Amino acid sequence: MVKPKLKSSAPAQVPYYQKMREALEDRNGKAAVGILYGQICSDGFESVMPTVREKFTEFADGGSPDLNFIAGCLHTIDIGVEPDYPGAMRFFDKAGEGGCTEAFCEMGCITEEGKAGAPDPFKALLYYSKAVPNSSKAMYRAALLLERGDGNNHAVELAFPLYRKAAKLNYPPALKRMGDFYLEGKFVARDEKKAFLCYRKGARSAFSVSLRQKDRGKIPKDFLRNARQLSRLHYQDHVDSLCRLADCYRYGWGVEQDQKKALYLYREAAKQGSGEAQFCVAVKYFGARPGDEASRKRGFRWCKRSAESGFVYGKAALGICYLNGIGTDQKTGLAAKWLKEAADGGNDLSAFLLKWRLPKEPVE
């Protein structure tokens, strides 16, 4: 996950922090939130974040639902201070009781991922159900839990309407999932054109999370306007849509084939840290005309980034590069290392190469 670069120059932080403190002392939570996220969007302030969290905690305890919600969000951010998920749950619970349904969605995420105790998918689903009428993110997360259940077809069928409703609210991951359904012909008639449109809309909706929720009036406008900066700290929901959109142009799914546009989209997703996209960029460079050593070297560099991102095919390809000296010097020890990691991840070709090409090679 790639995080935005945050500067920490003290002189630029002081005016913002003083204005925020004054707004909080006047119990003007909306103004304080606007100042806080305005600073995050511009310079960042890791050095004062502990004090910022303390101030929000102090005023949120007896404050409005929106202040409790923001205090909860601050307890989940690791900028200059360690996350405090139990503390976040306490504030989200207060915000939820006050009518901020998005707080229940955040509680569901924390519970599902086991950040404040043991993971509890059933309890997480209950939290999501409280937020589902108003939160596209809650719809998507609840649908994921239902789809990942015990394989019961009825549960999967319950997930589909939630995906569709969240997609209508332009939630990027839901748009990507609907695109998959159209491409696979699952629950709907197979339609490559509709799949392409879903992927394109998901890619264009980058960082638009939560901006169309019915309870947006309960969250300060300044927070909503800068929500994309907060979302960048936690997830990049548009990247998968970018990869699938690139696939559409690459293979001609629902649109005319355009290899240049496919490479451009793969590179955009790769820059955002997608191991799959980095691997696809590498494959494009490896497919250059024979003897083009410059392209092979570029392919190797992208392949290495993919492997370091944890993508299993990237690891396998990097091992093969080291094994055969493609775009780099031949290094059997590094080849054995990456092929073993890929084999452990379930790549059969890597296991075969380890057994027959590098049976006695020590792993570096």
C-alpha cells in the first residue's frame, strides 16, 4: 500500500494547529475538522499529531456525533503516532449512537480485521447491517463477507444486490466486482461492454468513497471534501478497476483493442503499487522485438517491483529472469530464492524449475 508523502516542516504547522485549537476551544467541531484535514492535504503534521488526537479526544467525549466520528478516525491513523483501535471503537460507538451510521461501518471493518480483538465476521456483519441503508462501503464489505462465507449459494445471491446497490452509488470496488460479474456471466447475462463500462467508471471514481451517502449531513462538509486524502492512507480502491480496464483494452473486451492505452493504464496502476499491474508492464516490455536489451532491462525492473509487492507471478518471473539472465546478470542464488517464494505461493512452474533446474542451489 502506497501512502501519500507528508511533509513535517514545523513552521508551516504552527498556524494550522493554533487555528484548530482555537476552533476546538470554541467547540466548533466542523471548523476544526476543516482546518485539520486542510493541513493533512497540504503539508501534514506528524510532529503534532499526538496533541491533535488528544485535543479531539478531549472535546469529542461530550461532543457531537461528527466529533466522535473524527476522533475515531484519528485513532486509526498512524501518522506520527501508533493507531489505537480499542479507543477508535469507543468513539465510533458514541458516534453511531448519535446517528452517524458510517461509524458502524468503521466498527465493522475493525472487527472483521481483528484490530481490536479476535476477528469476528458475524459481529462485523451485524455492524455493517446497521450502516447498509446509507453507506456504500458497508454494502460492499457486507457483500464480501456473504460471498466469502461457507460457499452457500443463497448467501452469494444475497451478496449480489448489495454489490449492485453500492455500484450505483459509484463505490469503486463494487463497480469492479460488478464488472467481474458481467465478464463471467455470473448472476447476469455475460456482457463485455457492460463490464468495460463498470471498470471505466470504477477507475474514474477513484477516491470518491462515501461522498454520496445519505447521512453525509451528519459529517462535516470539510471532512467529506478531503475524504480522499484520508482514504489514501487506508486503501486504493480504484487500482483493481484500472487493471481490469487495462485488460479490456488489451484483449478487446467490450472495446476496440488498443495496446498503447492498455500499457498506459497498467503503468498508472503500477505507479499506485499494484503488483499485478507491475507484472503486466513487465510482460509488455519482455514482449519487445528480439535483441532489444533496453526493453528487457525495463521489464526486469518492473518485474522486481512486482515481486517485492508480493505478487506471486512477479516472484516467479523475477526468479526466471535471474535464472536465465534476462535483463540482468545470471544469479542462481537469487533465482532459487524468488522461485521458492513463488512455489510456496502456489506457482507450479516455480516448483518445477526448483526441482529440475536448481535442485542443489542454496537460497540467497
